[in-house]
Amino acid sequence: MATTHRKFFIGGQWVDPASSGRIDVVSATTEEVIGSCPEGTTADIDRAVAAAQKAFKESAWATYTPAERGAALNRFADAIEKRGEQLAQTVSMQNGMPINVASQLESGFVVGVLRYYAALAAVQEIEEARPSPLGFTSHVRKEAIGVVGAIVPWNFPVALSIMKIGPALAAGCTIVLKPSPETVLDSFIIAEAAEEAGLPPGVLNWVPGGRDVGAYLVSHPGIDKVAFTGSTGAGRIIAQECGRLLRPVTLELGGKSAAIILEDADLDKVLQGLPSTSLLNNGQACFSCTRILAPNNRYQEVVDAIASTVSSLVVGDPLDRATQIGPMASAVHRNRVEGYIAKGKSEARLVAGGGRAMQERGWFVQPTVFADVDNSATIAREEIFGPVLSIIRYGNEDEALRIASESEYGLGGTIWSEDRVRAVNLARRVESGTIGINGYLPDVNAPFGGIKASGLGRELGPESIAAYQQYKSIYMLG
């Protein structure tokens, strides 16, 4: 039975939309409408921004101490935790994320992120006195930057929302959040949790809508900072607009990460880590290591092992706990991935997959592996955002480093070796914002983000709170 929503959560209340437009949410697995909600307009954005501005300047939120903000975040975490399974299932039904992944990342992880920022918020120092070499004292304050316009994509809709909400609220900001039209149902669950947590009206506001609504939010005069996760193309447009407005912006964009398998690597560990490092969420993760770099003297061994492992992955209903690979998030996206697979067949040697998974309904593609890929090939250069891996040959460590770094992107990566010192030394040289040794798992206590075309700024870690603050210096001259 489809879930029907008729109101938006703005200013701490469920309010009627400004227009009669609707968004239908279609299941990636069944191709059926599983829910709908109002479609936001510029008038709805105006109302949400006004509510966020009022909350920032006039509500109880404006006078909360750091400890009170921490307590509010913990209440919010409690309310989300109660809805954890509902969130996981809703996300899985919408975008095809395997339920095991959704339970971990769209439920458990988000609660952990909120509790982490609750703890940081409660103990942060807002003001410090600094003796000046000029003979007086300056007070340096960290102040919340204001109203945040946040835009999140469809691949990890809850986690990517909370990665903005957590540090922004810890800093004392308020938010207007625009979810992707493909995954809006989960945002209503989060709004219900915010309401239950008793957050002051206007601290969190949601307006679902398309690109035009997102563009309006980015350029709105009432927004003080923009936080965006999505494609590099969209990120460039947002960066240009924020540059024109001199508006702070955090951009978490695309990637084409490399997994460097060194000669001494334990191949069994590589294969065990493959689903999470290279094929997480059906390959629809920005940090996925879809370029596999294998040494000459083990190349065929690596190709055979990865092709066999990928061919054995269970493709099917994402709500089934046995499923490892679900469908692509939409028909349009499946067509895009299939276009890259067709291109790959003309550029390299297909060793696994290459077609549509045989399911009665849903936007499924077979997990696919290409061998004998040159790093200049389209499938090695461009972000496919699907379960498509390219295995690239290298001769020595310096060549592996060159290939890994020879990309317009620089978000993630992994190095596989039994020699930890060697692996860490190589990791320090790879051009990337993050990298894992014998696996990859973003750490809530460490900054996450990329370089080059993978974005600007960082999320997670204490550094993320600083991205939602600005400094004020008070010179105490007398």
C-alpha cells in the first residue's frame, strides 16, 4: 500500500504546500508507485527559509547553551533510533539499497553520527581569551554561521542528511533541507523524529522538489551557507553561484577511486572486502573503488578471482537479507550504466556480467568486470555509479601510484598489503582526500571529503562543526 503525504514540515508544524503538484516515488525493485508527497515550490522554500531565520534569531534555539544543544541532538538520536528499521526498509524500497546495508548505514550509522555531535556540542568552547603581543587581550568567538541550505542525493538519503544536520545543529545553525525526488519518503520519518525530539520550531525544515527548487534554495538571500552532496557537474554550478554570492559552501561530489593491490596482498581479504569497498549500495557510492590496480606478476590471478567472486554475488530483492546486489535506483540511471557497459565492451575485455540481471521487474544490471583496461579508457575515467569494475595492470609501485592519482577525482581509495608500514607510506602519497588500508570505512571522528573534482570542504569529524561556524575577534583595549 502506497504511503501518501499531504503536508511539509516547516517551522515545527505540518503545513499545506503552496501548490497542488505531487511527487510519486517509484520502487526500484517493483517499478510500482510506493508513495507520494507534495512537490515543493519557490514559495515553500521562502516559507522554510523564513522559519529557519526566525528560529536562528528569535527562538529558544538562539539562546541554547552548548550543553542544551547536545541534549537536543541526543533526543533526536533517540527518536531516530526508534524508527531505525522503518527508515532502513523505506530507503531500500525506494532506491534498491540491500537491506543489510540500509540497516547499517541508513539507521545505525546515523544514530551514531548524531550522538557523536551531541557529545562534541556539549563540550565545545565558544569563546577563548588570547593574550596579544601588543599588550592587550583578544576574545575569539566561534559563532554559528546562520541558516544552512542543504541538498542531498538519492543514494544514501538519510546518512547524507544527518552528516549535515548533526554538525550544523551542534554549531547552532538552522537548516532547510531539500531531498532528492527519488527518495523523499524517508525525510518525513526524520521530520517526525525531529518533532518528537522537541527541537524548537524552524530548526529543521524539509521541502522536497526538483532541480529548480534546489537552485532557488542555493541562491536564496536568506541562506548563509550551502551544503551539497551530488554530482560534480551540479557541484560546479553551485560553486559558481556561491562564489558570485560570496557564500560559504561545502561540496561532496563524485569519485573514481582506485584499489591498489600490492604484490604481497592477501587476495582472500581483497575478495571479502570487495562488496563494501567497490560495490557498496549496488556500486552507487561516491567513494567506491571501481578501478582495481593489480601487479603484472599477479594480474591474471586477480582477474580470475574477482570475476569469479563478482559472478557469485546474489542479485535480487533488496529487502531479502541474502541479497548482495539490488537494482539501480531508476530506469534512467540503469540506462546510463548500461551505456557505460556497452562502451566498456569496445574498450576492454569483459570477464563477468555485462547484461541485465534476470529479474521479472526492477532496474537490475549484472555486476560487471572488465580486464585489460587502460587508465585512459572511458570506463576508467568517468564515474559510472553502478556495479562496474575495471582491472588495470601496473608494473611497479611508482606506476601504481601514478595510475591511482591520474584522475580528475580524488575522494577515496584503498591499498591492500600485508606490510602495514609500506601500505601507509604509499597511502600518504596517493592524491585523495581519504584512503583505507585493507578496507574502507568512513570514520565519524575523521574528516571525510575529496580533492580536485571530488569537492570542497569536509564532513564528519570535529572539523565539520567548524564548517558551520565563523569567527569573531573582540579586541579588549581598555
